[in-house]
Amino acid sequence: MKKLFLLTISMITLVTLSSCIIETPPTTTIKEIDYTIERYLQIVDGTSYEIDALTVEKDPLGTFKKILIEYDGFYLNEEISNHIFVVDESLEVVKLYYDRLPYQISFYLSSGLYETQTFLFGQDVIFPNLSQVTGWKNRMDEVVNGVQIVSRDDRFYAIEEDQTAINFEGYYAFLNDVEMALWYETLQEIIQSYTYVSYGDARDILQDSDEDPNNQDNVLLIYNRDSVLSTWDAGVTWNREHVWPRSKLPNSTAEADLHLLRASDPVLNSTRGNLSFVDGSGEARIIGSGWFPGEEDRGDVARIVFYVLMMWETNINLIGNLDTFLKWHEEDPVDDFERQRNQVIYAYQRNRNPFIDYPELVSIFYPTTPQNITFVFNTITSISYREKHAQYHVHAFL
């Protein structure tokens, strides 16, 4: 009986202990996803991409990924690259696009900065094609030979021909003993020492200065090149046009300067008014809010403008755009009519337009973009030299 009791107790204990055992749940396996990363690099000309590398990756489902792979000379174009994503079962390909870094390449002439261009990493440097430049040096003062590959911001310096090879004669002979850096200032001194001729007397002088080379009884009119009888008839046939408008000149003395006056058709003169000059083609006319002087007179106008800047120390922005005048000067070179005018005016006013006698001075004084030549036209200064040296004598006509 005692044995039976002990056996019963043992069985009860065993059942009780077995009921306390905790079952371990089965292990859960997290699914991993295979996907491909394709890396594309922008080609040298910057127009498209080509594949550079392809790798296979594996990450658990639901993983948040941010891929930032770096390349020298490139940066990740985040706008078109799916570089931030969550790994899911639909993920197959991740495409990363890398653009070439832009670098600033500056080109310098002896007169200062010529221009700065933007090139992409790995591109060939394209040097400006300038007639007076025979080669380039790098920042280490080494002559550039062969192709230069862009890999950083850089600068190059022009090797220039000797621009002082002009042989100045007569009125300008003094410049032969002056260094080029002082030419502009010296020319100002030369032309600002002049003989004042009244605005009234200009009616008579223009009959000589603007004479038609093919008909000595006529004058050639600006803006249409009409040849009309030169005899003054109170402005009915022709009148006096201020190429640099009267209202935009610095003083009343300047308005009588023969170099900026031209015989003109009264209707065209009135139509132009005091409009600034703008580029165009064909015949003279209003374009937008500006005045195009006509293809045959655009170069004449440009050289008058350059003279006024030097003579009267005013501001080119009052009359137009420097780039336009430079363009006109090249496209419509000096002709015999201008040379005749310059000579006749010199006989009366005792000064000349240097840009007619030596057209190459334009490229010397204005070799770069406007911000690099502000010393020429962006200052409205006093006329102290002119006040000291100009000879105010009224011409007497017989």
C-alpha cells in the first residue's frame, strides 16, 4: 500500500512539471533581396551618360538605404538618381547618375582679365582666338604645350605680340616716346588742346568736311548717304545732327565740336531725336527704343562715339552699348570720306579723331569685356585739362 502511494505521488509530480515547460517558437527567417546598382558618368561633352560600373547588392526586405558613392571630379545628380530607397520585393535596379564638376578657367591679357569660361571636369581647355596672342602660359609661368585637361579652377596668361609697333606720325608723333599704358591719357591731352569753333560756324564748315567725294557742290548726309546741295538754306535741305545727342553732352561747349556733328536729312534727324544707338541691319530706322544708323554709317558712328568718350570724358552708357560699337567698328572700317572729314575738321578745330587715323587703337584701348575697361567710360570726371588747355577762339570766315 505504501508503494502504491509513492508511485501515485511520483506520477502527479511528473505531470505537474511537464505542464510548466515553455515551448520555443520556430525561428523566423528575414527575406533578403538581390538588386543591382548601376553607376553612370556624364560624358565629356556633357550631353549624356555612359555606364561606369555595375554591382550586385543584397539587403534584408524593408531596409532603408541611402547610397552616396563619391567620384573625383563628379558629383551625384540627386534629381535623377534613385539613391534613397527602401528595399522591397519589386526592387531590381538602382541607377546613380554622376555629373562632371564645373570649373572656372580664366584668361588674362596684359591689360587684365579677358574672360572667364566654365568647363566641365575632363574637358579640353579651349583658348580664346585672339589675333595679338601668340601663345599662353599657365600659373607656373610655363608655356602651354599640347592639350590642357580641366581638373580644377585654373588661369592662363596670354603671350602677346608687341602692340607698340605703331609708328605714329605728324600730329601723333609724340606718342612714339610714350609707353603704351599712357597712350590714352596722352591722346586726351593732345586732342583736348583744340581751337573752339562756334555751333553757328559749323553750318559753313560742314559744307567742306562732309563734301561728297564725287560732287564738290554737295554734302553726304548721315543715316541715308544722300548727296544733296551743300549750300545752307536755313536747314531745309540738310541740318546739323549731333551724333552724340546734344541733351546727353556734358556742357554747351561740347555741342559745337565738329567731330560729333554731321550733315543730316532734317526728317531723319528729327526721327532719331536723342535715341541711343542699337544694333540692327539694313537702313537707318528706329528699332525698339533705340536708333540704328544704317549699315553704311555704323562704323562712322562708332568712331565718333570713341572720340567723344576720350574728348569729353563722358559715359558710353548714355548713348548705347560698348559691344555694339566695337562690332560696328570692325564691320564698317574707315573709308576715304571719314579721312577727308577728319582732315578738314583739323584745319578748323586743330584736333583730330585718333580712331580714324589709327583704327587699331580701338582694340588696344578696349581689348576686354566692359567690366575690365571701366577706367575708360564709367567715370564722369571734371574737364580740368580741357579747361586749362583749350583755346577758345572763334573762327572768322571770309
